[in-house]
Amino acid sequence: MSLLINDGLVVKMHYTLKNADGETIDASTPEEPLAYLHGAGNIIPGLESALVGKVAGDKAEVTVAPEDAYGQPDPQMVQQAPLEAFQGVEKVEPGMAFQSQGPDGQPMMIMVTAVEDEMVTIDANHPLAGMTLTFSVEIVEVRDATEEEVAHGHVH
Ligand code: ZN
């Protein structure tokens, strides 16, 4: 008997994530498959819904539009900050990432996209916002979640 992936089950899988140009942008390591609790929003909605009904051993390729992944970039999340706000950083350059605080105090990643005339343009959108993503997955294991995992909403 094989458990079919559904809400409340723990899924372990290997995955490779590619962008629309076919470049690999993320992947699980052979020793450490990704484990997530299905139905708890641990992974992006488009991938989660595509995995329903699969069993251990299944392989799948899933292409997810931005709307079902990290959404479209929000222009309001792109802002400018004076260079002097980056104290302690020797040279602020495009491509640098910093941890900042979101409106509710939650940690937020911001990326420097431009530096010009003592002003730094920062982008707090998710780095994968606006991207169509293709996942190649191989399901390694499907098991019942413990009560504690269900209560916490994540895998232990
Ligand atoms: Zn926990």
C-alpha cells in the first residue's frame, strides 16, 4: 500500500528548480531531500497542488506560473535609501543582499539593485517574484505526520 500525497502527510522529495531559460537555480542535495508538511503552505501553492495523489517513487515535472509561485513583483517594494544608511558596509554594490525588517517586524531580505549619486535602490520583492518556475521532483517518501507536526504546521 502506498500513501497518496494529501493534506496532513509528510513528503520527502528531491527537486531541481529551473527558471524559464532552463538554468538551475536551486536543488536539493542527494543526502538531504526536502521534507514538507502537505497542505500547510510550506511550499508554493502551484507545486503543492500538483503533487496531490502522487506516491513514493513517482517523478514529475511541474511548471508553475508566477501567480502560483512567488507572485508578481510589487513596484512599491522597490525603494531608495541614502548610502549613509548602510553604515559599516565598505562598498555597497548591486547584487548585495541585506536582512531588513518588514512592516510587522518580520525579517525581510532586500537586494541592492543600483547605486547612484549616494542613493541606493533596494528591492524587497522575493528574488523569484515574476518568474515561471519548473520543478523536477522525485518523491522519496510519504508518511503520516505526527500530531506535533500537524499542530506546528511543519516537519520535525
Ligand atoms: Zn515544530
